[in-house]
Amino acid sequence: MPYEILEKREFGTSGLLFEMVLHTPLIAQKAYAGNFILLRINETGERFPLTIADYNREKGIITIVFQVIGKSTKLLSHQNVGDKILDVVGPLGNRIHIQKYEFPVIIIGGGVGIAPCYPQVKELKEAGNKIITIMGARNTSLLFWREKMRSVSDELIICTDDGTEGRKGVVTEPLKDILKREKISIVIAIGPLIMMKFVALTTNGSGDLPKVKTYVSLNTIMIDGTGMCGGCRFSTIDGDIQFACVDGPDVDGHIVNFDNLLKRANRFLAQEKESLECYEEECRALEKYEREVS
């Protein structure tokens, strides 16, 4: 059953960051914070995961946010309102642990990882928690959902690498300040692997800061999303093997072997680049043909 795109929005003017609302009634009924979906845009497309950024059970919709990186996300960005996606499978993965914590919760979103932070902030806030949200990006053009996050957060801190908005610097700097000033129950970080690595290093108790339970969301390469293909596997610091699709995607950040995972994340860069270049060449050829026959 194809799934219709009901809304599409571009963040900024770079053509790299998009929000889409999909009509997926059955998925919306079962979705929770921490879940993800697998998409296949058409019959020749690859399966790739995106975390559910919001859901509305009454309307039967889910929201996704994605950044154009490779061929599949480029193809997805070329879809418009009214177009249909061939396959949307989900909700997959585990729901995050929602409970009332004794002390505040810190949630850190980096880049496109801001989007999957939103349902976690919302559900934890509904459970009665005090929420401190840190949003970070390379520059202000890559920031989005400020007001949505502010509406469910008790405190919102914005960081940009270049200082074009909010505090200049990386997200671990305000994290350190908060850990020095008050007790925190848990930290949740979603974003680039390198960001999550340094958040976990900040909260692991190895320095002069307290150890705080920390969850990270591993959006690794996935194929079937059920733990059978092994593509999303990651190593723990003890040498055990886990699977992001069924053991996560939210896992204990202090057990992840980030150095190994960073190497695995880059192993198909050459193939991804080649695939994107071929797709862009096809797009240019199609545009040229349409100009010639019009």
C-alpha cells in the first residue's frame, strides 16, 4: 500500500534539510518516541531508516525529518505533496523508557538529530519531568523546530559551531555547565556519532564531573530492521555485539565502542558517492530532455 506525502517543508534554502508528513494510519497508532521506520521510495530504491520525529494517532500521520546526504535522501527530497512512497515499515525499534525521574532530564539534539529528540522531550514532559534541552548545529541555517522544542522544555539552550545563533561552541560545553550546577537523572543525545561519543565521554564519570546514565540513538545502516541481516551491528567496549534495530536504536552510550562504529559508518562512502553522482547525472539528463521536447 503506497503511503501519501501530505506535507513537505524545506528548512532554510540549502536544499538539504526537509520535513515530511506521511499518511500512515497503522504506524501512527503504534508509534512512540524512540521508534523508527524503514522506507523504500520505489521498486528500484534501497531500504533506509528514518526515526519518527512526531506522530498523531487521530489524524493517522507521522512526521519525518531528513538531511540530503546520499542518493536515497536526494530522491526523497524530490518527492512532493501528493506523491506516494511505495513502502513504509514500522514502527520498529524500542520505545524509550518513559517514567518520572527524581532529577531533571537533559536532552541533546545535534543537527538533524533535533527531530527525533522532539517526541522524547514531549513524552518525558508529559510524564512530569523537568526537561533541559540543548540544540546544536554547525550554523543557524541548520537549526529548526526551535518553538516546538521550547514549548515542551523547561529550559532551551541553543549552540552553533560558528556562533551565528545562541552560544558559540559545541553542545558538550553547556552540558558540562549544567552537570556542575545541579543533579541530573539521565542524559539523552541524538545526532552525529562524533557528537554522541563526546557526550558519552562527558557523562561517564572519568573526569571531575559526575557519572550520569546516558542514552544515544544509533541510526546505523539497516536493511531488514529486525536483527536478521546484521548490517546495523555495533560493538560494545566489552567486545559484545548488539544490533541497533532490535537492541535500540536508543542504547546505553557508555557501552558503545564509538571508535569502531565510526569506522563502520564510513565503509561504504565510495559506493554512496558513486550512487549519488549517477542519480544526479540521470536528473540532469532528464532535465535536458524535457527542455528539448518542450
